[in-house]
Amino acid sequence: MRRKFWSYLRTMIFYKLLRLKTFGVRVAVFHQGQVLLIKDRWSRLWVFPGGGIQTGESIKDAAVREFGEETGLAMTGKTISELKQFGEFKNISFGKNDHVYLFCADVPDVSELSPLLKKSPLNFLEVADLRWFPINDLPKTISDSTRQRIFEMKKGHPISQIW
């Protein structure tokens, strides 16, 4: 508990002092009532694949790239065209000023997601596991924001602008 407090305090001071503003993407992919999630190696929580937007990169291109890097799966042209921006959210936890763009796609055929020939080396550093979960039986260790976004997209819950 004490270690968690000091980690929280360090992070909050870091973000407040530097007033960092970051931009990132997350990708929600659904197939026949299931959602594809990754287990983040650091937080140990199940989340949507995603990451930072590179300078000069469009947010949709960042979503496609990050999805590939974290899952080892490539989106085909059809899946990319179905990929829609669901919303823009603000993450203010730990004093952060993060802007998160969430994209989603319903994939009728998982063969539309082809394995990449070479996984990104970062995949093994960031991702502990990758699984499909029924949206009505999500894991207990899913992040609160991921659970909330699934409920907003698939169960009609009111949309919050806070990640």
C-alpha cells in the first residue's frame, strides 16, 4: 500500500510540474459478441490495444499501427474502412492531461485480421496476454475505463468524456 502511494505521488508531481499533454489511441474490436483485449504487463489489467500518436501521424493511422504492434494482427482494407472513431476522452488520473481517441470496429470474420509476419519487439514488453472475451462475461481485472467504454458502445450506457 505504501509503495503504491509513493508511486502515485511521484507520477502526479511529474505530470503537474511538466504540464505534459499527451495524445493516444485505443482500438476496440468486436466479433460475435466478444471483444479483443490485451493484458497490460505493467498494470496487469485487461485493456483495449493502443498507444501514442507519432508526430505527423493521423489518429486513424496511429490506431491501425498500435493495434498491429500490440496484438500482432494486421487489419485488412475492409476492417480499416469499418474502423470508426467512437469518441475523444480525457484522462486526468494521477494529474495527467491525456487525450485518448477511441476507435471501434465490428469484425464479422476474424480472418479479416491477419497475423503480422513479425511482431513488434515492444509487444512482448508491453503485453502479457491477448484474448477474446464475451462482452457479458468480462474479466474481473479489466480496467474501469475499458469496462465503461464497452458498456457505452454495446449496452447503450451514457457516454462519459473522462477516460
